[in-house]
Amino acid sequence: MNPPALSVILCTHNPRRDFLSRTLSALQGQTLPVSAWELLVVDNASQPPVADLADLRWHPAARVLLESELGLTPARLRGIAEARGELLVFVDDDNLLAPDYLECALAQVERHPRIAVWGCGSYTPEWEQPPPPEFAPYLSYLAVHTAPRDYWSDRAYDYAAMPAGAGLCVRTAVARHYAANVRNDPRRKLLGRTGAQLNGCEDFDLGLTAIDLGYATGMFRELALTHLMPRHRVEEDYLLRLIEGHARSTVLLMTLRGNPPPPPPAGLLGRLREFRLKRSLQPIERRIHEARRKGERQAKVTLTHLDLRQNCGTAPFAPNVGS
């Protein structure tokens, strides 16, 4: 049997049954014939098992893979290892792909040979409960924005060209190079979400791997999806934890890649600048700023802990610690 042109990898941990059902229905409605793609559902230690929730009989090349190591990165690594397609499309369990998503994703392979990681340029939120107006400047953290135009870049840390994980498209050769990087340096697993911990930046690590290899990354507006948003994601506690996790992961990402961000000013001058900055912010802005600072401090504690473990000759991996 010839390998498929494309592999859809759906990683999930304890999904909402109604969201997962709609995600699979959107995949079932794709214009790309099922003969051209396979579906890999990676069950990341879910209870009950995803096999009990998902009816995949409509797809002749669908499989449920079990990954017992908790975390988005281990789940993705399992999918990458099992995939047979030359293009991978990562789908979250709350993503409703537009009917032509897979067809458009596959078209980019020939259309843009220099681009190895690309993704959705049009995220439409479906809110279970509308977000408060003051959240508007921060909704991009939830992957619900629309790119102003198609854009691609081969410059590192050009975040405007770095797609989010929802609907992420990756050439398999690049994904396997990334997987080898993680196996050689398992600290990179810290960048992905694990359970309730809202880390991020594993998508950026994948994109930066493409740039390391001489490729580019990009976002295209013809790739569109609906992002299902449960009510808890518009609660302030969730938003603050999300921004804290993003700040923590950004410091980890840049440091692990040999480009640590400069520390904020220390001493009396640093405290004075911080005080003046906080006084100039609105209450929600101040809490967002404090969440970022908390995440940055956690990253430093984690990095110190990792350095101590390496110096002591123990395994170079540890969970995030500190506050």
C-alpha cells in the first residue's frame, strides 16, 4: 500500500466528548479524499480512554495510539514516529478545520518549497461565554486571531511568521529532526503543556528547527479553523496562568537554544523602574505584567535546578518549580 500524502495527528488528554466529536466531524467533512491521508489520534493518558469516545470507522486509515508519558510534546513525538505521510498536520481536540483545510495545506507543499512549517492564518473563536472587553488585547494568547495578510519568513524569532499549534503543518523530515533534538535534549519537553500546566513555545521550537535547517515558516489566510472556547478560558485566572506559562516557556526556549533574553534591571534602579511601570498600568494590565514576571522567575528557578542536576551528574530533566 502506498503511503498517504498527509498525516493528521490529533493529540488529546481527557477531551470534552462534545468538542472531540465536533473535531472529528470536521475532519470527516474534509474535501481531501480519505485515501490521501491518515488519521492518528494520540491518547495521552486519558481517562476514560479516547477509544471509548471516538468512532473512527468512517476513516479506513485511522488509528488510536496510546502515549502514557503525560505532556503534549511526548504525544506529538509519538505521532511523528508513527506517521507515514510526508506532511504532518497537528489538530487539537477543540479545532474545527474548514472543509478545505487539508487540501489547502497539501497544496502549500509544492507551492512554497522553502517553507517547512506553516499554519492557520484565520482563527474564528466559538465562545461558550463571551470574553470580558478588557481581555481584547490578550486574546491572541488563545489563538483566536486573524493574520492581516499571508506572511512567511526565514528569520529566527520572527513571531509574525510562527504559527500556533492549532492546525500546524510540518514537513515530516523537519518534524523528525525536531524529534531527534528533543531525544538528545529532553529538557525541551518543558516547553509543551503537561496536564494543567500551561506551558507553550514547543510550536516555536519546531519552527525554529525549520529555520536551523535553512527553511522558512509562515501563515496563510486560506487555512482557516474554528477554535472552540469553553467558558473557563475567559476567566481571569486562566488567562493569567496562560500568560505566566508563556513567559516561563519563552525564557526556557531562548535559553535552551543558546540565546537567553537579557534579565530585567536589578538593584534599586530596577525596582524603581518596575514601581513606576506598575503605577502607569490599568489593574488588568498590572496583573498581566505580574503574571509575566512570575513566569520569568519560575524559568530562572527551573534553569538553575537543571544546571545543578547536570553538575551533580543526574538526569538533565526536571519539572518546573518555583513561584
